[in-house]
Amino acid sequence: MAYGTPTTPSDVEAYYTRIRHGRAPTPELLQELSDRYAQIGGTSPLAKRTADQVAGIAAALATRAPGAFDVRFGSKYEPPMIEDVAPGFAADGITTVIGLVLAPHSSSMSTDQYMARARESLGPTVDFREIGAWWDAPGFLELIARRVNDALALIPDERRATCEVIFSAHSLPQKVLAQGDRYPEQLRASAEGAARLAGITNWDVAWQSAGRTADPWIGPDILEVLRTKKAAGLTDIVSCPIGFVSDHLEVLFDIDIQAQQLAHELGLHVVRTASLNDDPDFVEVLADVVTAHA
């Protein structure tokens, strides 16, 4: 399962209405989102990236256990929707379903909602096995550390002492903290693990892509962090959006355009780590996670 993204520019309004729980966006909000998609090429590559990941997982599972797995994809906000895909399992006589969300960290306001929708749609005849946070799955943080080191290699040696790695994930409303949500702890633990494997000590965490609501969101925001790091004398930043597993709007716009523009104004040099996308090693990690729950 994954979040979903508009397939074409004409789909943006319907998509935006769905993520606003049926409330149509104002013309200003719609224009703002449409402009962001336009700046990254018209639409997000997320749909293609996700399809490639799903196909990769299916192929990896088929290699391990031919004929044992039936892999299907459901999206939270864009067809094919979770509610439309899930009932097909029971209809086809499948009695065990494993739920995997393509996000390494779990939260009551993100991945748990995917699972709840899938569970309800599957019905009582299916044994639904939910995969929660998988950031600590064997091999995942090694892949992140490798990408961090690849990005650090682009920083001149003489500036390494004033370089820091910033690990980021999608912010959520602060109210999840009062509910005991461990999402922030997962981000810090995964960042700490990746930093250790990369052999670095200069690192921090930040949040990004907060929603346009009146509720306060978890911070500090990465734009605020960039200002703080510049004021502290840093010259270079490696941005590692560890909470995202593919190229999409929150990476290609929020980091590559918005954060880069601010960094340029501040006089900071920012390098982003490469996204995982359908890296065969990453696909194998996810196939391992699924197999463990089977």
C-alpha cells in the first residue's frame, strides 16, 4: 500500500479533494499544488516508482516461493484504492493477507490508517497480518548509510568538518504525541542507526512537508533547521529524507526545489541522498520483511 498521486494534471483537483476528506480545495490551494507539480515536470513519478517497487517485490517473492504469493497494490488516495483491491482477495478464496505499507516508519495517523482500511475491506474471513514499522529490517539502514556516504563524497574534504547530515521524514500533527505515538522515536532511532553505519557523528533530524491545517505540526521543519545550521557556522548539508522510499513531490519539490532555494539564499551547499526507488537490494529487503510475516 502507498499514498498515491495524481496520474495527470487534470486529476489533481479530485486527488486533493480526497486527501481533504471530501472537501474541495480553494482555487488558491489548488493552484499552489498544481504549480508544485508543474515544477517537477507536471506530475509526480510516484505512481511509476511504486509500480516498479510492487513488481520488484512480486518478482523477488516468486523467486523464493514460486506460486505462493499473490501481490496486489492498493492506494490510499488514488485508484486503485485499498477498498477496491482488498475485497478481491477474499473473493478469490485467499485466506491469509499480509499488509505492507511502503513507508519505513509507522504512525497512528499514517500507516495505521492504511491497515485499518485494508482490514475492514478484507472482511472477517481473512487472516490479516499487518507489517508495522520496518525501518529496522535487516539491510535497510545499510542501504541508507551507503547513500549517505555517496552524498558525502560530493563534499570537498576541506569542508567536511562543517558538514552535517539531516535525516527527515513527513511531519504529522502534534496531537499524535499526546496519544503516545512513537513515530518521532522511530525517526531518531533510524537516523541514529544509519549514521552509525555510515560512520558519521555530525547529524540531526528534521521534519518536512507539514500539512496546511490550523493544528500545530511536529517540528522543527527542515527549512527552520537549515537557517539554524547556517547560523551555527555550517557550510554543507547532506539531506537524507529517510522517511520516503521513492522520488515524489515531498522529495522533488520540498527538498530539491524549496529547501535548495532557501539554502542558496543562505549560502549553504545542500546535497540530497539518492532515493531508494526500485533498487534491487531495497526490493530484496522488503521481500524479506514480507516472508518473515508469512
